[in-house]
Amino acid sequence: MKERAFAGNGRTSVFESMQKEEYDLLVIGGGITGAGIALDAASRGLRTAVVEMQDFAAGTSSRSTKLVHGGLRYLKQFEVKMVAEVGKERAIVYENGPHVTTPEWMLLPIYKGGTFGSFSTSIGLRVYDYLAGVKRSERRKMLKVGATLQKEPLLKKNGLLGGGYYVEYRTDDARLTIEVMKRAVEFGATALNYAKVEKLVYDGNGRVCGASVTDLLTGETGEVRAKAVVNATGPWVDTLREMDRSNHGKKLRLSKGIHLVIDQSRFPLQQAVYFDTDDKRMVFAIPRDGKTYVGTTDTFYDGDKANPTMTEADRKYVLDAINFMFPETRLTEKDVESSWAGIRPLIYEEGKNPSEISRKDEIWQSASGLITIAGGKLTGYRKMAEDTVDLVARRLQGRVQAGACRTKGMAISGGEVGGSARLETYASRVAGEGKAAGLSAEASLRIARFYGSNAERVYRYGDAAEAERLGLPLDLYMRVRYAVEEEMAAKPVDFFIRRTGALFFDIETVRRYKAGVIVLMQELLGWSDESAARYAAELDDAVRDAVVPQDLQGVGAR
Ligand SMILES: Cc1cc2nc3c(=O)[nH]c(=O)nc-3n(C[C@H](O)[C@H](O)[C@H](O)COP(=O)(O)OP(=O)(O)OC[C@H]3O[C@@H](n4cnc5c(N)ncnc54)[C@H](O)[C@@H]3O)c2cc1C
């Protein structure tokens, strides 16, 4: 990677250089879909630029259930091809980035009168294993009542018949996106956040050949030119198609899903569970970093695409679902520490409710040549990127030579730890350097596991005196420096949400250290006091949105 090519304080020069070149490919949208396409294209030798109007992953790609999964429930809808394809991708995503993805045994309790009966679960999970090509040690097991309750004692006992036990993968969606984007940049892609496409640019024949882009942090505007343009804007794909005057035929229908985060002291779930709600929907409850998170809802949505938040009804729905399946917990709204809401960019199907609409992806091409990638899942990002770039390569044939897709066995940034089986050995080995940089053994290991093969780069930012001056723990100080200098974090919300996930899973750290982090970011990024105050207020708003339902804000709620 070119020095400072992905630095928060190098954004201006990135934008300048973007306007000087003609790229082979311009990708609009820096979620997992855009990041995947950028990596695929750059690694095939295409000169690639990516623009993202918010922070990378600030759209749907930081707001999912954070599972790399084949979508067991889609088998009920006979989406065999999609389950097979996406299911197979799970192992690839894991192998290429074991520091951001972990196998997670999932318990599917079976109840009298529930969605999944014992027989259908047994068959369904076997088909799932077969379609996804699951290795022997990870194939499904069927459990009797006693064994099911041993796995998760908090489950409702009434009507329990047993359980299915199978492997999914847990990830950090935003970190996955950032690591894919960093790898794309290592391959020479140019990527910029807070860079909004205002309009598309066309040549004399009406073919799309670039975009007019505004840097939303400086107000600067410029043109980015490219031989091919891909619209990877998730929930916004129709907005871009409107700009292109090609928004006819199939369209998106957005659906919102929320998750609640509860401390393990109130919801000591020991095992990930995929369960039926009272109204026969499927919900996940997943233990993670001392918390349990639960979701999701699935309701059609027409509100602000950039800032979906939970409502009181959403919160009640998920709390009711928890109390229905884990009756001893007796959770109330006071137990909710944090939350997030996301919107699914579903391809509309007449007469279907949100849960029934297919999650498959489609590529659309307009008369001007704009390529739109719509729908899909986080899990299938690599394959979606391969299909999209195959199309781009065919388009560019004769003008630009693109190589074959290489991403199947390619580590993402931080993933070069010698394969998934060696992550722990790698982390223990490299953690010694963190200790030498002044960290405790525990903090050092935590960083090694989190950043994988980039951990040594993070440790290099160790400066105990500076951390002390700012009142920050040394590991937090290192992480802020790394996020700003090497992951293009440009605002406090970027750091606390997309670079660390702290706003969801460690909101106390946000409250406790936000002042020190903002001072450090102000120094690194050269903000005026006014900008610093604005960014601090933006972070406070994000904390409030995570805690207080949107419709209760301003009515005296906490
Ligand atoms: C509640 C929920 C749970 C989910 N759970 C899972 C799961 O467990 N596993 C799974 O595999 N999938 C899951 N998904 C689906 C998955 O999250 C999405 O398919 C995926 O994140 C979509 O990524 P994307 O890059 O296409 O869209 P986004 O992440 O939304 O990225 C699009 C980006 O385009 C940018 N953009 C828009 N307009 C412009 C413009 N004019 N100029 C520049 N940039 C622009 C936006 O700011 C945005 O960041 C879930 C989705 C939801 C909502």
C-alpha cells in the first residue's frame, strides 16, 4: 500500500489524485459490496476508484446480524441454489479473514407446533451441510431435550422436543468491509470516504464515463472519470438509477431490522440460539464480548436511509421475543444497553411480506452502461464481486486486459496469519511485541486477535506518555492512531462504530473515553474547535440513538 493511501489525514491528496486519472472502474458505494468489487477489480489489475458518501460500511454493512451464514430459513422457501452458493462462501470468507470471522455453533431448539419439527430440522440441516459442503467435524448434530438444555439452560422448557446443533460463522460486518477495502488499496485501488456522487457524467454517445463527486468534509467538488461505472449503493441503488434515468423495471423495497444489546449479567446466554418467535418468525440471540445481542425485526421501511433507528415498537418486539423464549430472564427496556438498526436492500416481489422476499442478488445494466448490483447478502460478497467484475472485464475487452478472479484464496488485510487454524498461535506469538510496547498481556492479545497480521502495525503507535496525557488506556490510544493513520477514520463515530464496534458492544468505553479520543483525533486531523464540537455532538447523537427509541426522543426519556 502506498504510504498514507488510506489515512484519514491524507484524504485531500487522495481526492486530488482521483481527479487526475482516468480509471478502468469507478465503484460507487463503500459497503461490503463495493469493497468486494474494488478488491476483485484491483487484484485483477484494473485501475479502480471507490467513493463512499458516508464512512465505509456506514450503510447496511455495519448494521447486519453480523453472521456469515447460508441462510437456513431460506431452505424453507426452496432457495436451494442461493443457500448452496452462499453456504459455500462461508468457509472462504472465514479462511481469508479468520481475525474477523469465527465459527459459532448455533442451537436451533425444536418445540411442539414450532416452525421446524424434529424430522424437518434433521433433514433440513443435513441438506444445509450437504449444499454448503460443510467439513465432517462441523456437520450438524441432533440433540435430545436434556442435551439441548445443557447447551442453553435459559431456554423455555415447555414443549421443548430437542434441538439441532450446527455451525455458522460470526463476523464483524464493518471490520470485514474495512479489511477488504484496505486490501483493495494495497492492490492499488484509490478509496475515499465522505465522497458523494452528486451526478453521473456521460460521454458524447450517452455512455456513463464518470461522476461528479463532492468531498462532504471539505465541500470540494471534482470529477472522477472511468471506463466503467458500478453502482454498489445498497439501499440507494434506485437513487443512482434515477440519476441515470434508468429506474424502471425491477426496483428495491427496503425493510428495516433492529438488534438489541444486553449485558451478560442480565442475559447470561452461553450459546448462540436461532429461535422461533411467538408470531413464527426466526430470531438470533448471540453471545459476544460479555454481551448478548438479539435480532432482528423485518418491517417495510420508507424513512431516512442514512439514519434508521429503533422505535419503541421495535424494542418491544425483540424484548417480547426474548422473554417468550428465555422466560426466566424477564428483561425490560432498562436492560437494553445499546442497539442498531439497518435496512435491507431487497428486490421487490409483488404480494410478499418482507421475510418472504428473496435475499438473492442481481446485476442490472442500463442503456448508458451503468452496472447496478442489487440485493444480496454480506456472506456472498466475494462471489457477487467476482460476477460483477467478470462483466466489467468483458465490457472492457479490447481496451483493457483484466486477469482472472483471484480472491477465492486471497487473505484480506490482517488475514495473513497462516490460515484459520493458526490464528491463535499467531496471536500468542505476536502479542509479545505488544507487551514490549507497554501493553498488558491481555490487551496485547486482544489487539492481536482483532487486527490479525496488522497487529504489529498497531503496536507501533504505542506512546505511553501521550496516552497518559490524554487520559486514555494505551491500547485505546494505539487503536485511534491506527484507525486515523491507516484506516481512514475521519470522525469519532467512524472510530467508535465502524473501526471498533464499541458503540454497540462496549458503550461504557465510549462514554468514558470519548473526550480524550476527540482531543487526539482533533490533533491528528487538524480540526478547528468548531469542527471538534460538531463531531462530538454527532457522537452524542449516535449514543442517544442507540439507547433511546426514536419516537421517545424529546419526550423526556433518558
Ligand atoms: C437487519 C439486517 C440483518 C442482516 N444480517 C445479515 C447477516 O447476518 N448476514 C449476511 O450475510 N447479510 C445480512 N444482512 C444483509 C447485508 O447486511 C447486506 O446485504 C449488505 O451489508 C449490503 O451491503 P452493500 O454494500 O450492498 O450496501 P451498504 O452497506 O448499504 O453500502 C452502500 C453504500 O453506498 C453508499 N452510497 C449511497 N449513495 C451514494 C452516493 N451517491 N455516492 C457515494 N456513496 C453512496 C452508502 O452510503 C452506503 O454506505 C442483513 C441486513 C440487515 C438490514
